[in-house]
Amino acid sequence: MMYNKILFVDDDPITLMLCKKVIERAEFSKEIVTANNGEDAIKYFDNLKSKINSDDTLTLPELMFLDLNMPVMGGWEFLDIFSKENYHMVFPNLKVIVLSSTIDPKDIEKSKSYSMVIDFLSKPITKEILKSIIKT
Amino acid sequence: MKNKFYNIIIAYFIISLLLALTSHCYIVNNVASEDYSLYYFSLLLFFVLISPIFIIYILNLNNKKNKDSLESLEKTNDELYKSNERYDIVAKATSDTIWDWDIKTGGFIWNKGIQGVFGYKKEEIGTDLQWWFEKIHPEDSLKMSVKLYSFIEQKTEKWQDYYRFMCADGSYRYVFDRGFLVMDENRNVIRMIGAIQDITKQKEEEQRLKLLETVITQTKDSVIITESTDVENEMPKIVFVNPAFTKMTGYKPKEVIGKSALVFMNKFSVRKEIKKLAEALKKKEEFIFEALNKRKNKEEYWANISMIPITNKENHHSHWISIQRDISVEKERETEREHLISELTQNNKDLKQFSYITSHNLRAPLSNLTGLLNLVEDIPIENEELNEIIKGFSKSTAQLNETINDLVNVIIIKDSPSIQKEDIVIRDVFENVFNQLSFLISLKKPIIKMDLHETQVINLNKAYIESILLNLMTNSLRYLEPKRQLKIWISSKKTATETQLTFKDNGIGIDLVRNGDKIFGLYQRFHDYPDSKGLGLYLVKSQVESMGGKINVESQVGVGTTFTITFKNN
């Protein structure tokens, strides 16, 4: 197992199911947490924040796959809040991979401006892609 | 003079006769006959003595008279000569052609001007009135002769007229002719003397000016002449406007002459230019600008105004000429055009956004489909039919994926005007391409001949050239002629200015007569092959062109196809 806990944020249940299966089969992570949009993800991190000092057994997510186009709160908005409200101070080890179907080169450029974003991947996620992430 | 001499001689004769008779009577009556001879002798002696004295006296008198008259003659002659000389000098100095018409005899004499000015040879010059009249332009001669004869009739002192006079070469010159009459003491006209002045140049200049004036009065552009001013920040005053100005602005000349040109200029509209305008006015430089002007009826119009400084003979700046053209229509069109452009730009932007969204929305479920099929591949399926169906799924999904990826590539190419280039080893690119096509190559077993010795490295975008060669190679492998061994020739050529890549096969070829104009078009398929998408060559062309290159095709059905890609050397 590469990771102890990863967070998957996507509004599409099929994508979530698919990714879960790929990750499971590739034995990429012990635990997979999912969120349906940016707001859900923020709530998840808020919840973690409230427990972080009291619960010693808490496992923090190390990697997060983030979709861009989502209802309620999209990927960009999530990244803005996450970096502006200093979440990354609380979760300094969290790395983000943007996973999207977009082809707009501007999106790729934009993702580079967030320090916690380590990669920009095109859907679908495959075993081969997961392997390449392990390598890096 | 002669009469006087005759009188003296007659007096002498009578006196001599009387004296002779009285003496004779006296001698006959009073003198004795023996004394006759003495008396006659004395008388004779007396006559002999008195006659020579008288003759000498007469001769002397005559001599004196002759001398006087000779002197006076000489003097007259001298004066005449001097006068003639003066006449010649004047004639020469004025460069006028002088004529002298003896009205009594009809003789007509010309001075040298007729040769110098009009080019006649001495022998060509006529000596009568007729010759003069013949040389006058037919359109002028009647009017001129009527005027001349009525002048002679009325015996006015001076005469003048304008007419055209023919030169030796047949051309006409405009002349101004002035003459006066010479009359005897009884006021009988005896001569007329005239001087012809060549005014062709003035006349031509006059006509030229008239023509120029017509331009100003007839043109549709409004012309305004303003005085130059040296007072800072003072607009020049108007001294002239043409009819077009009145038509354009509604202002009559008397309403604007003497006023500043700002009367009809919207100050607001020239605000941007006012600094430059002031500068140009100060420097006396030509200046062209656009301004929103006002007509008398307060209606506004856009004008293109060019102000040109005019200098006088002393090279001092004296006036400005401003030419105004009403460009309201053009301006309106320009605004419309700008509006249209911004609309189109927005449309384009929207379409681009739309294509990104569409591609995203297509790719999202498709990527799920691909991912799910990938998962299925790992699950063993017992049911043969289901297996078949899933294979069909996989193939269709792969095709859809390929198509969408191509479309996505097209969108990206069209959206990025400049791309990054790097030095690429062509052989490496081909190796990549062959690797990607290894399955097809192993299936079709082509003979590939590569000659890249002329150009090994080329400055291009790596992803694009790889995609181009992949597309061309795939086409060759797909559209081979099944009856013969597939051969592919790849070569490069380099000239001083260009690098050429040639890609040739012996496949089924394309009917260029039917499809020549749309071969690189979007969604064009030239063969009935199930996996052809009609996108490849469009993508190839887009990629070649986005790198500043050109692509050319030569093909013959049943023989093969050659693609030539040309790039300018950096």
C-alpha cells in the first residue's frame, strides 16, 4: 500500500465507483474517503480540524483527487478556500491531484498556481496512471 | 528760295533793260555822233563790270542758302538716325513685334519680332495687310477686324485688342496688340503703327488658375483658407470658403469670413488632437485630423481635415488651406464594423467556450466508459456472447475516444496562435511513431525506406510533428493496396530557405480530381473504410500551418500518394 488514506472529490457516482475500484485493485491506498463536491470536502476537513488535537488515532488524508466541474462548489473554489483560509497549515502533508475531463490549457496553467497541487490528470484514472504517481 | 533768285534776276534784267534804253535815248538825243563810240564803250564797260559782281553776289547768296539747307538736312538726317536707333532699341527691349501699316499704299512692314517671337523666316513674311489677317485665328479675326476698322473710321487715337496669332509652325499664340494712328495736318489717316505683345504664358497661367479655381469651386470637399497667425492660442481667421463648404456646413461665406475656424468645430471632439493641432499651428506643419463638426443647423458630422501651410513669394507662411471631407458615412461604417468585430469576437469566444464545455461533457462520461471497460477486462467472462458484446463495446469506446481526442486537438491548435518549438531529431520522432503503430506495422508488414541524411534535426513542436507523422503513417498503413506489398518512402530535403519532408506510399491513392479541394477539409472521407473519421488530414493541415508550414499532396488512384511538408528555415 502506497497511501494510508486518500480523499476523492467528484460529483459523478460512477466516476467515484470506478476510481474506488481502480485504487482498490491497484492496492493504492488503505482507506478511501469520498466527497461529492468542494463544500463536502471543506466540511470533511473542518470535521478533521475539530478532532485533530483530541483524537490521537486520527488518520489524515495524504492525497486528494479533485474534480473541477462540480455543483455547489467546484474544484477551483475549493482550492481558493483551502489555500486562503490556511487549511494547508493544518494539513501540510496533503497533496492534491486535479483530475478532470477538461482540455482547456488555461485550466492546466491555473492548477500550477496552487502550491499543494502536484499534478493535473485527465480522466479516466487507470492502473498505469496510479503507478506513475507512485513513481513521482 | 528759287523764286527769290528768279525775282532778283528778273529785277536785274528789267533794270539793265531800262538803263540800256535810257542811256541809248540819252546818247541819241544829247551826244554828238563822234562821241557815240566812247559812250557805248563806257556803257558796255559798265555792264561788263556790274554783271560779274551781280553774278558773284547771286552765287554767293545761293551758296549760302545751299549750305544752310545742307546743314539742316544733315541735322534732320542725324535726328532721324538717332530716332530710328531708339526705335530699334525700344523694339528690341520690349520684345514686342512692331508693325507699320501704310494705309494709303497698303504696305505693311514688320520688325524682327515677327521672326523671333513667331518663328517666321525673312522670306515668309508678307508685306500686305492680308498676310496679317490670314495669321489671325479664324475665331478671333472677324471680331478683331470689325473693331479695327471702326477704330480707323472713328480716328480714335489708340487701339488695342486681344487675339490669337499663328506662328510659323501653325500653332497659335495669345497676343495683346496695341496701335496708334498717324494722320496728316488735315486729319487724314495715313499710317498705323502697332506693337504685338506675346501673352501666351500669362494666358496659359490664367487658364491654369481658372482650372485650379474650378477645382476649388467644383470639388465636393470643402476648402477653407485661413490667415496665418503668430499669436499663440489664436485660431486662424477664415478668409475664403468654397461652395462645397457652404453645402457641407450650411454657413454662407459672409457668415464665417473673418471668424475663427472653431465656429463649426466641436471642441470636445478635437480635444484629443488639440495639443497636436496647436503644435502643428505653431510649427506651421501639415496636419491631418478627424473632428466632429457642427453644421449651422446644429447637426453633427465627422470630417477628415487636412491643414496645409501655404507660403508666399518671400517664403513666409501666409495662409492655411484646410480641406474637409465629410466622413460621417465612413465613420458610421467604421463603428458598425467595430461593432461587428466585437460581436464576432464575442461569438468566437462563446463558441470556443462552448467547444471546451462540450468536449468536457463528452469526455467525462466517455472516460468513465473507458475506465469501466478497463475494469471489465480484468474479470474473466465465461459467456462467449457477452464476451463478444463487451469487445464491441471496447472497440466502439476506443473509436469514440480517438475521435474526441482528435477534435480536442483541433480545438487546442485553433486556440493557440503561437506554439513552442524545439530542435527535434526526426528519426526519434519516427521511432516513437513506429512504436505506437507497432501492432499495425506487424500486421501489414510494410517496407519502409528512410532517407533523412539531408536534414536530421528540425525546429518544430514535438507533439505536433509526432501527431502529423502518426496520422500520415496510419493513413498509409490503413489505405494500402491489398494486391501489392506496401512500400513507404520517407525523405528530407534542405535548401537555403526551406526544409522539406516527403512521405510517399504505393497505396490505393486519392482521386484528386474529385476531391482535390476538400482533401484537407473537416470530416472528409475519401474511402469507404469503417474506421476512417475524416479528421486526420484536417488535423495534419492545422498542425502544419500552426507551425508556419505548408502541406501539399500528389496522388493517383491505384498508384499511391505523396505528401510534402515544407517548413521555412529559421
